[in-house]
Amino acid sequence: MTGTKSLQTYKKGDLVKQIKGQVAMISTPSELVRLGNIQIAGESNKHIIAEMLIELNEFSNISRRMTEAQIIETVKMLLSKYPNLSLQEYQVFFNKIKSGYFGQLYESLDGIKIMVFMKEYYREVNTAYIEFKEEKHQEIKRIEGHRDR
């Protein structure tokens, strides 16, 4: 799958703009997990993840950008390894890379760097989900305790 035509099949646009607006003010994983109306990325939305990655590639001030084949393969790897992340979580992830959260990219961007960054990010999001779930559990126990009185 090479040539501009194959990458164009990944581009959609409007939904990415909507997601960007939804996550614009999010700065922590705990804010992210409290977001409503999320959509799991999944294979059917690979074009959206690809567009986010294309934007990162174009945004980065690096001398060696990702090729089309690398972008497509990286999207497949991300969705295979992290199938339960939402589109919003992916957007926050790419925003964090753009902001230098994971460190400088230096001269290149590639799938390996993206996967290493995602591993760290996934840990953060997973921890936030566990904390959120525990908070909800404690809240339910507190409410049930008030009913018993």
C-alpha cells in the first residue's frame, strides 16, 4: 500500500475536528476518563487515527518524517495493541506528543517512538480509570450507607 492515493482513503476530517474540540481543555488522564460521549477507536475508525498521526507528522519539526507505509503500519499496531482506547484518548495522546510531554522527537518520528510513548500514556490512562472506578465504588458505598441509617 504505497502512494498518496492509499493514504487518502484514511482521511476523513470532520470527526477529528469534533474530537479536537472535545478534548481541547483536557490536561490530565483523570479529566479524560470523566468525559462523556466517547467513541472507542476500533478498526472502523482507523482513518481517524491515521489522520491524527498524519497531523503529528506534519506538525513535527523533524528532518525524517514517517512514510505513508510507516503511518499505516503504526495505526494497525496501535489499534491491535490498544483496541479499547477511545478516539478522544488517542487525540489527547497525540496532543501530548506535540507538546513535548514525552520528550523531544529530535530528528525523526517513527512507529517505534509512537509505540513507546503509547505504552507510557496507556499506563497513565489505565491508572486514571482504576482511580475513577474506585471513586465511584466508594461513592456507591457511601450512598448505600446513608440509606441504611
